[in-house]
Amino acid sequence: MGAFVDSLTRVSHINLFGIVFIFIFLEYIFSMSIGMSEGIESIIIAIPFAFLIIDISLWWITSIYPGFV
């Protein structure tokens, strides 16, 4: 059986907010220090956020369907 919804909600909430703030600070430093085009910088900055959303959504999928693990 997958994780319980209340514990999964708590852990997801903590991880989303904590990691997002770390990403924001690191991506701000990255965007100010490297001279690339704005399009490439935008893609590079968006990648960690996209993978974070994918990662946490997979936690929820495994709680619904444990065979997904």
C-alpha cells in the first residue's frame, strides 16, 4: 500500500516550499553570473522546477497505484 494521504500531503508541502526557495536563490545567482541568451537561461532555470513537480507528482501516483513503484 502507498503512503497515507495526510503524511504525503505534509511531506509534499514541506519539500515543495523548502526546495523551491532553494531553487529560487540558486537560480537567481545563476542568472546573474553567466552571460547566456535569455531564452537558454529561462529553460535552464525552469528545468529544476519541472523535475520537482514531476518528482512529487510521482509520489502521489504511487500512493494511488503502489505497483507504479
